[in-house]
Amino acid sequence: MNINTLPMVNACLNTLSAVLLLTGYTFIRRGNRNAHRFCMITAFVISIVFLISLPHSTYALAGIIYYPGHGASRILLFYGPLDPTPH
């Protein structure tokens, strides 16, 4: 596998997981519990694969990138995305 295809692989994994979640929702609305369970478990496994591959592909493409800031700006960078309020 070429290193430049990793972002596409990550996008496909994420898309497949979303499709499985929507399909599982459709199955549970129709009362098909077994198909719903299969879709949810498969979406979970694919999401785990995505979450494992994402840092590896980011590191492979960009290497380690250190944030040059200090103080409050560094804290905002690390904890800002955890803020639950909309921006």
C-alpha cells in the first residue's frame, strides 16, 4: 500500500462506519434486531480500526509536529476541542 493512499483508506473506513450506523438504524426501526446488531458491531469494529489507523497515517505522512506556542495558547489547543459549547 502506498503511503499516500492512507487518507483515502481512513475516509473509506469512516464512511463505511457511518453507512453501517444508518443501516442499523433502519433495521431496528423495521424490527430486525439481528441485522441491527450485526450492523452495530461491524460499525464499532470498523471505527476501532479507523481510530487505530488515523494516528499511524498522520505520523507516516507528517511525522511528529510540535506546537511552538507556550502558556494559554497551548492549553487552548489541547483542551479547546473538548469544550462542549458550539463555536
